[in-house]
Amino acid sequence: MQGLGSLLFLGGVGSSILYFLNMQFVLLMWVDMWGDSVGWIIRIAMIVAGALLWGAGMMLDSGEE
């Protein structure tokens, strides 16, 4: 769960940074297909969902010790 969360989080942050540099990840080119507003909603949702999964994975891993 922590791995998926980190992938989502870093993908969303990376996509946000690359947007301002007029570049995109090849796998996330579909994000802006419906316009800038929907693209930003998807990016923010990726960041939030990734952070939640990453944090939940860290909490579960620390509870196993």
C-alpha cells in the first residue's frame, strides 16, 4: 500500500511540476484531455490519495513491530 501511495503521490507532484514546464509524463497525457480544470482536479486527487495511502501504509508497517 505504501508503494502504490508513493507512486501516486510522486506522479501527481511530478505531473504538476512538469505542467509548468510545458511537458508531461507519457502515461499521464490523458489527464489534460478534458481541459485544464479537470486535469488539475485529477492531479490533486492523485496527490491526496497517494499521501493517504502512503501514510496508512507507514502506520500499518509501524504497527507490525
